Amino acid sequence: MSNLGSRIRKLRLSQQRTLSDISKPCGFTVSLLSKIESGKISPPVATLAKIASALGTTLGGLVEERQGVATVLSLAKDRSKSGVTRTDKGYGFHLLAGERAEKIMQPFIFVAEKGKVKQGTMAHCGEEFVYVLKGRMRYRVGDTTYTLGEGDSLYFSAEEEHDLDPITSSVLYLGIFTERAVPPQ
């Protein structure tokens, strides 16, 4: 994901749009988008989803350069070599099936550590599915907080404000986002 900022900038410029054209519908400042494009900060997935929507692309299309493959095999040994991308929100993620073009869902493996996840809600277009692989966490959607452990899952509208709080020292979970591209304005 090291070229993420430059991909965002390249796509924005190819559409002949300003930083303001993208940041305004996302609900954040031009300065924040500029820092993302320059690689000074690593935004959370919810922020990337908003940028993708404003650019008329999908989250997967924004995060990974697509190679047009129909079937994608993700081996655990390859994931452990590439590690996780750390965000400024305090959690890490690893994109799964990034090479697949034109998908309608985007799976991620997330790692959240107790005391490192910054509190604050997220909201973005689409739907979200969370499946806990290891550990326990509290996951709030709207006004309801759920306690999730290994094997538990949650499916919700990602447009509702949501956030998480690890209970155990570390939580490993699968997060799947629907891909809903919105044409650029």
C-alpha cells in the first residue's frame, strides 16, 4: 500500500478534480487529503472508503492496483511475509484478493491491539461483515454495543456510526466491505 497516496492523487488528477472536490463530499479537510496523498499519514479503511466513493471507484480499486484476475488465492505464508498496513487509527490490516478486478466485496484481515486503537466512530457507504478469528472485542454499531469473541460475527449497514474496542490484548478479525462505486460528480 506504499503507493496508495500517489494512486489517489493520480486518479483525482485524471478526473481533473481538486483536493477540495474530493475532501468536501468526504467530510474532511483539504489538508487531511493532502497528507494522505503525500503519504504522511495512513488513514483508516473508513476514510479510504469515503475517498474511493468520492472518486467513483471501489475500496479495492483504490487500495490495490488491479491485475484483472478472476480467481485469487491468498496463502497465509504470503500474508505473513508482507505483514499488515498500520493506520493512524491504531489498527492494522491486510487486504485480501486485491488482484481481483470488478468485485462487489472487499475482504480484509484486521489486527487491533488493546490500548492502541484510537477511539472515534467510523461510517462509510455500503455494508460490513465482521468475523472474529482470535480474541475478544466490543463492537458498537449505532447505539448498540456487541461483545464478540472467536467465531462470532456481525453484519450491519456501514453507514451507521461504528467503532471497536479490543477486550483482549489483541484481536484478529475478518472484515468484509461491500463495494459500491459512486460515479464522480
